[in-house]
Amino acid sequence: MAARLAPRSSRAWLTAVSRGRGPPLLPRPPWAGLLPAARSLGAAAMSSGPLWRSEGFVGGGWVKAPAVFPVRNPATGAELAQVADCGVAEARAAVRAAYEAGAAWSAVPAKERGVLLRKWHNLMIENKDDLAKLITAENGKPLREAQGEILYSAAFLEWFAEEARRIYGDIIPSSAKDRKSLVLKQPVGVAAIITPWNFPSAMITRKVGAALAAGCTVVVKPAEDTPLSALALAELANQAGIPAGVYNVIPCSRQQAPAVGELLCTDPLVAKISFTGSTATGKILLRQAADTVKRVSMELGGHAPFIVFDSADVDKAVSGALASKYRNSGQTCVCSNRFLVQKGIHDAFVEKFAQAIKKELRVGNGFEEGTTQGPLINEKAVEKVERHIDDAVSQGASVVTGGKRHSYGKNFFEPTLLSNVTTSMLCTQEETFGPLAPVIKFNTEEEALAIANSANVGLAGYFFSRDPAQIWRVAERLEVGMVGVNEGLLSAVECPFGGVKQSGLGREGSKYGIDEYLEIKYVCFGGLQ
Ligand code: ADP
């Protein structure tokens, strides 16, 4: 039913945009003519005219591209927008605009940069409901989760607004009498920022907040599935008075992404690449950035272990597991991907986890009250979950609950729990990025750590235990960048986010995040006698 909406809404909107009639407000509700249920969901999605943008944002102005690409609601398949498909030419123009704005922006006193970031934050809060609806429309996550993402996203602008004033240098005691040795911290320059679809807003502000606070200017290439949130942020940046050229956005289709990515990674005017996405794409960008030796930050895939020791409080472990696994339908890089449960507590944990999944989780459209599980982002994602389950079951795993596509619609999948899982199964070897919890039974702490640390990635890791000595041992020995002890959710703006091994390079958020956008310059001040 939703597919019928696409031609009418997109054409009406496109016509308005191509005739240059100001902001692309929808001239006619795109849900007109739909069945009542779909209409109410559509109406909920599309109430935010001024934030509803479809063109690129370069040098402080909205720019068209030679082509457009469709953005769809993953819950219904309905086309939400036709967005400018920026290519190499638009990317180059954006880099130039960012470069030209750089000198003036870095000279703005840190306090004033902070004031502008704070204004941007305040505008996000004022528009939080519309921004959240935009996320649910293009990403599919439940509206309540989208609202949480907007607060989290805005909090990065607030945090870095404050951090801008705390970029301290050093004076080093000199070994020579006639010298003073100084350390200055300076912005790296233009930062190219490539972001994923699973947090369409927060993955942008976590990088951009730090970059702008440091005095860098940015070119953002958002994910093709979710460019609308990035463009809405541009509208608010503009309203906040962020100067032209400081925040640029070049949306593009998946087909254009490699060429645009290559331009960003090789253009000598770009000083820094910051990427969040898959390890495979991160490696491509790293190779491309090598020729011009750019600074890089990489926040890549995870494969988080969630260990439940015999000493754990089983009910708390189940709540932690539910939150850590099924948030965003399992589509976050810190979602638990492997459950390792000790022999003595195993059966109780599996039974209570299954009960909680059935009782607490509800699959549906993200705009429906009570939905906890929206759609997966696309069919490819659904196929991967299916492939992991088929492989595990063919090797002897048991489906405790779920296990198949959900009758609600094409991109929906049942929250699934598997037991009797072994380390030879695909789901324990790579990230599923979907609502699948595979449980492996183990005997000893050593064995659990060996399994957990066998991955070539290491982003987040979680464990539940009430034994203080074990807590220290395991927290220290887990090969990950972030550890949740008796906690299933650990992200916070003031804490460092990032991984070890092939999960990436660098840290985001916290007092450390700003360092990714700063150079250290040593000044040897001589001839002082
Ligand atoms: P996913 O497969 O989940 O979309 P990706 O890592 O491929 O994860 O995508 C994350 C981001 O990287 C998106 O913005 C996407 O467009 C971008 N991307 C994908 N491939 C490339 C590439 N070759 N060069 C630059 N960006 C890319």
C-alpha cells in the first residue's frame, strides 16, 4: 500500500523544488489518498516543513546536483524524498568552501565558537519532535528511540560547545637558558566526515561538534539511506549563525559514494577523514587516505561479547541483554552479538531471556505507540540475519524464540534467540547487525575470555558478575575499547567511544574526542638572553 504513495508525493515535492519555490515544503500531504492507518503514520512523519530539505548544503547555500536519488521509509517502502545526488564536482566545491571558511572560523575566539554550537544545540532541542520524526521516517527506529537519539545528538553539540574553551597548550621547562618551549594546539583543517544510517543525527554531531569546537570546518557525506537528518541539521546550523562554509553536506547515492569518498580521501585540501561504518569500507578509506597522509579517525564494526557468569544477578543480566541486543533492532555497532553464558546459570538465563523477549518486545512501525522493534534498514540486512540463523540451525543450534521474517512487512524480522550455539557458526564469527541473540554455553572464565577475545575486532564488551575480583580481571582482559560491567547500555557524551583491533582508530565524545581534530605544534622560542 505504501508503494502507491511514492510517485505522487515525490513528484509534487520535486516540482516545487526544481521550480525554486523556496524551501521544499510539501505542497500536498504525501499521505493524501492513502488508507487511514498509513495516513496517520505518514502524517506523523512529515510535519516538519522547514527542516525537510532535499538539496546539498555548500558554502552556506542549498545546491542542486545533476541527478537525484530516492530516500525511502524502510517500514513501508514509501518514497520520502528525492535528494540531490552530489558527485565529485559538488564534493570538490564543498571542500573548497570548507577550506576557504577555515581561516576565519579558526580565528573566531573559542568562546564564540562555543556560543554558536550552543545555539545550534538549543535549536535542536526546540525542534526535537520534528527531528525525531525525520529519523523514524528515514531510519525506521521507534519514535521513542528517535527522540532519545535527538537528545543524545544535541548533547554532543552542548558538550563540545563547552570543550572549545578548554583546548589548552603547554609550556615545557626548557633545557637551555635562552629558550622557552611552548606547545600550541591548532585545528587540523578541513575534516571530511562520512557517516552511517543507524544513528542518522548523533553520528554527525559526535564528529562535527568536536571538529567545529576545535576550529575545523567540515564536509559531511551522510549515508544514502538517511540524508534527511543531516540536511535538517544544516538548516539549523544556518539558523544558529554558523558561518557559511563551516558545515557543508553533500548527500549522495550508494553509486556515487565510492567516487565521492575517493575525492574526499585524496583532495589535498582535506586534512582529516573521520568515518563511522563498516570495517570493509573503513579499510578502503584508510588506503585512499594514505597517499596524502591524512589524519584519520575510524569507528568501525564490532562483535560485542555479552558474558553472564554464574555469579551474576540473572534478572539484571536479562534486562541488560534485552537493552544491549534489541535496541535499534540490533543495528548498532555496540549491540551484543554473542552471548556467552556460564554452565550454572545458563538454563535460567535462556528461559528468562526468552520470556522477556516475548513480553517486552513489540514489532511494528516506529510511529505506532508501543513499538519497540522497527524494521531493519533494508532487505540486504534482513537476508544477513536469515543467513546467520540458517547456518546456525544447520549446524545444530536451537531456535528458542523467533527465527523468521515478521509478518508485519518486508524489512521486519522477529526478535530471535538461539541456544546450543558454537564458535563454528557464522553468527559467532561476524557482526549480524540485526535482532539475533545467539547463546554459547561455557565452563570457565578462561574459556569465556578466549572466545570473547578471538575476534579481530574489539569495540564494546559486556559482562555480568557480582564477584569484585572477577570484575577487575575481566574488565582488564577483555580486548575492547569499552566495557559494560553489569550494564547493557554504555554510551554517554562525556565518555570516550571507540575500539581496538579492527574496530578502529581514535575516540569520539568525552574530553578526548576533540584531540582527533587538533594538531600539536611545538614552538621553540629562542634567543632570550
Ligand atoms: P553499510 O553497508 O551498513 O551501509 P558502510 O560502511 O558501507 O555500511 O556505509 C557507511 C557509510 O560509508 C555510508 O555513508 C556509505 O555511503 C559510505 N560508503 C560506503 N562505501 C563507500 C566508499 N567506497 N567510499 C566512501 N564512502 C562509502
